[in-house]
Amino acid sequence: MFEKSVVVVTGGAQGIGEGIVRAYAQRGAKVVIADVNVELGHQLAQECNEQGYSALFVEADVSKEQDIVALMQQTIQHFGTITILINNAGKFEHVSPYDITVAQWHNLLQTNLTSVLFCSREAAKIMRTNELGGSIVSLASTRAFMSEPYSEAYAASKGGIVALTHALARSFGPDNITVNCISPGWIETGDYEQLRAIDHEQHLVGRVGVPEDIAQACLYLTNPANRFVTGINITVDGGMTKKMIYEE
């Protein structure tokens, strides 16, 4: 299904990104791992290649336009094209709105939101030359719709991704490029065994999520058989945002 796909995953060296990289590699796609963590990036690419898959690591800070352009160029040089882009890279900071600086605000939005626009643009320049176009999926968050205290910049960036998704879907549609986003809920990327029963019970499905849950949504949205799906946000949170807090 993905044997002819070339997939770029930003923030792909660890966490949800790593899960997405593995999912595509295991299905025959050629995968580019873009990350600022050089050690983990090389390690994951080497592991994938040793398992018989095809992976390339590219060091890239997506808050910098020149890194984004270089990432896409290196992908073309190595694999010849780009068919799928997963905008996964992002950062989170807890900081009171009374204390946040302009620099902090701009830095987080540059990494989380502005990068989505420019990664998508550079990838789309290549995708529109493909016979079958391409697919873009960006990682938003349930925090686009609900919040903890002191998460204003992060919430704004993730809400922006949801809006940017349908705007890009409209602009890129004529070029046969689908654009969608996913809003993960609680996805545990650390020691799953350390989670408490109460953590799992917050979810309608009875468990906290894992990176593979988000990877499955990416696979659905980028499956060539699902090209009628574009401009949407899929919430993948085990039903957590639908559970009333005063339930018995």
C-alpha cells in the first residue's frame, strides 16, 4: 500500500514521531526522519535500515526556514520525490500569561505553527509534480479545544493548525494534495507501566493512548484509497474529551 511512498516525518526521532516512522517503514515506505536530536535520529534510521526498511535521518530545526528547505532538498536527492508529509515536530511550555515574553510566544509559535505552513509549502512544491499528488497530515492537539492553566501559546499554536489545515486543503486541492490534521489526547511516550488505574479510567476505552494509535490515524489519512478525505481534524483521544467530569 505504501511501497511507492516517500514519507517525511518532522520530530520523527522519538515519541509519537518515532511511532509514525516505524508504522510507515514497516509498510514498505521510504521514510525521512527529521529532528534536532542527532543521536536518536541516526539511531532510529540505522535500526530501520538494519531491519530491511529504508530510512534516512536529516538534522533539521523546523523553526528555521533554511532547515526546512534543506530537508526537502535532501529528501529529493536521496529518494527522488515526496508523497507524504507528517508535521509532527513541536514543543510545549508551561508559562503564565502574566509572565510570558514576546520571545517565548514567538519561539513556540514558530516551532509549532509556522513550521507547519512552510514545511507544507515546500513539500507541496514537490507533491504537485507527482502523478498522484500527495498527502499532508499535521499533529494538532485536543488542547486546541480545551486547556490547562498556563498553556496559552501551545493552545494557540494547536488551534492554528486546525484552521491552517482547512485553508491549505482549499489551496492545495487543485494540485491533488490532501491536507488533514489529528488532535491526539493523552498519548504516553514514556514508561506505560507507571501509569495508574485512574489514568486509564479517564478514557472511554479504558486506557491511555500510545504512539501507534496516532500512527494508525496517519495511515488512514494518507492511504490513497481515502483521498476523498481532506480538510478535516480527527480527534484521537480514547474518548477522553467526551467524558463528563461529574460522571459516577
